[in-house]
Amino acid sequence: MPIVRTDSLTRIYGSATHPIYALNKVNLSVEAGEFLAVMGPSGSGKAPCSTCWRSGTSDQRKVYLRDSDLSTMNDDALSRLRRTELGFIFQFYNLIPVLTARENVAMPLILDGVSRAEALKQADEHWQG
């Protein structure tokens, strides 16, 4: 069973008179253990594509994580999913500047109710492999 899949995923940006198709009816299936990277030059549409995964929204959407349709999830469920199930690496990292790298890694665990000490311990364990 795929971990992530899309059905006819379309993401359009630009204007109504000059639409730019970042994605056009994309059917995609990612199995457990596979790695997916969306790469391209600046301005090629990577950010509009990433909103499909982060928010479950697209112009024509069917994005599934396991069997859950992201478009049916409310904001709280999507936030929880992003904290616990998905990882994104952005061009500008989106780190919290007043925190160390270690504290940034621990932050999702802390938001999930793990104690700060335990979250930092787990961040250290993952950092060291």
C-alpha cells in the first residue's frame, strides 16, 4: 500500500488569463522507504506544489497519506499530521531563529506534550544516528 498517493493532482497559479500549471493531473504513488524530492530552479512552482502536501489544498485535489484524504482534514488534524508524519526541507529552512538547531528539532515533540528534557534527549539520539 502506498504511503502517499495523488489522483489527478492539479495546482495552478498565476492569473485566470495566464495560468501556470505547477502540476497538471499528476498521479503519483510513493511506497514506504522511497524518497521524494521536488526540485527545480527558483520560480518554477515548487512552493505552490508544496502547499498541496502541507495544507491538503490544490486546485483539483486528491492527496492521500496512507488512506486519509488530506482535503477532508481540518486545520488541527493537518497541523498534527505535519508535526508527526511529514518532513519538509525548504529553501529558507523556516527554523525558529531564537532556538538552537537542537531545540528546533525538539520543538514538534514538545508541541505534542513530550517534556522538554525528553524531547532534547530524543533530538540528540536522532542527531547521533
